[in-house]
Amino acid sequence: MLEEVAKRLKEAKKAVALTGAGISKESGIPTFRGANGLWKKFKPEELATPWAFQRDPKLVWEWYLWRRSLVIDKEPNEGHFLLARLETMVPEFWVITQNIDGLHAQAGSKNIIELHGNIWRERCSSCGFKRVNRSDRMEELPPRCPECGALLRPDVVWFGEALSPDALDAAIHHSETCDVMLVIGTSAVVQPAASLPLMAKNAGVFVVEVNPERTPISDMCDVSLRMGAVEFAQALQRYL
Ligand code: APR
């Protein structure tokens, strides 16, 4: 199986990796739906929605600063580094991630589509102001836009919000025009990201899932490996 996956990657003109919280699990960042997942402790509708932010921006920011504190000292793992290495091997390679932790860029990946935004970016809820702020502290909560004084919000996609059309279009395009898609560490339940492997399969792409648990797309994949991202990266390296 792994030999076949390595062979297909080595022969691929274009490959894509769709990643979820599971690829960052072994960097020490909690997933959302697993045993100790974030959604076991918090209700997404109370914190990760525009209505929650409207109702209590200070609470939402306290939660995101806490989530930043979970990420700020974490490093990419061999799963992230494998994808950065594949980008140097495959003529065209894209990482399409649902993660907002920024670890793919930290591992050296360049072609990254962040479908759900980035926890280190902030944007104004009114004007177009954006900034990167790699800190888990704030002088004032909730922070205000330095340009127009309106509330600053985390530059992430909340439940009930649309993804950036450009990011989604690019993600669909790359998913449908690649030779191999690796789907690593996602429960494949949140749309529209969860439809990308199906679109790839319908376009004749060889789809490989890497996840210790089965997911709704496991049966549809050409190969579905019951393993973690690090184990997969270590095992695949032997054939690359
Ligand atoms: N390696 C690979 N996968 C793993 C590992 C590991 N070491 N450990 C756990 N997993 C798998 C779990 O089995 C699970 O299927 O990672 C998946 C994580 O699923 P979720 O927690 O649902 O995360 P994700 O799929 O990224 O969620 C999608 O939902 O809450 C929103 O916006 C949030 O981007 C997130 C989206």
C-alpha cells in the first residue's frame, strides 16, 4: 500500500494534501472532535460563530487567546515536514488545510490554501484592515481597529460564515486537477472541505486517507490507512 502511494507520488505531475486538525495532534494541539477534542469542552455555537462574537466579543477573544496559547510554543511534526518535502519533489504540490495554526508554513510549505483562516491574523469587522499578530496577549480586549476603531476579530472562518471564494475556488481546482490527493487528519464532516476528496475522486484522482479512525469518506478512498500522520510520514519516507 505505502509502496503504491510513494510510487504514485513520485510519478505525479501534481499532488494535493487536504489536512485537518489530526495532522497537528502530534505537535500537541488538540483536535476538535476526538476523545479530548475542543468541542468536548466548549460549544462551537457559543464561541466560533459571528453571533457569539456579536453577543460577547470579549469572551470570544479570551477563547482565541487561550487557543493561541496552546499553539504559540508548538512545532511542526514529521507529518507537516513530509508535505513540505513533497512540495520539493512533485512538480506541483499544494497543501489545502482546514487548520488555522500556521504549522504548515512553519514546516516550510509554500503553496498553502488556508480554507478556515489563520489564528495569528486579525481583521477589522468593518473596514479592510488586516494584521498578523503572533501573540497570545492583548492590551485591550476586545481589540479595536487602529484604522477605524471598529472591533478587530480573529481572521478565521466561523460556523455560519462563507469561506473566501478565491480560496475555495483554488481548492476545488487543485483537487480536481491533481494526480494524487492525500487526506490527512480530518474527520471529513465539515463542509465544504469534506467534499473536496469526493470531487477529486470523481475527477479520477487517486485519493489516499491517513487517519487512525474511519471517516465517512474512508470507503470512497483508493487507499485508507488506519495510522497517524507521523507514522505515515516515517513509513512513507522509506519508499520516497
Ligand atoms: N494523525 C492523523 N489523524 C489523526 C491523528 C493523528 N495522529 N489523531 C487524530 N486524528 C484524526 C481523528 O481521527 C479525526 O478524524 O484527526 C481527525 C480530526 O478531526 P476533527 O477534530 O473533526 O478536525 P477537522 O476534521 O480538522 O475539523 C474540521 O471543523 O471545528 C471545525 O473549523 C474547524 O477546521 C475545523 C473543522
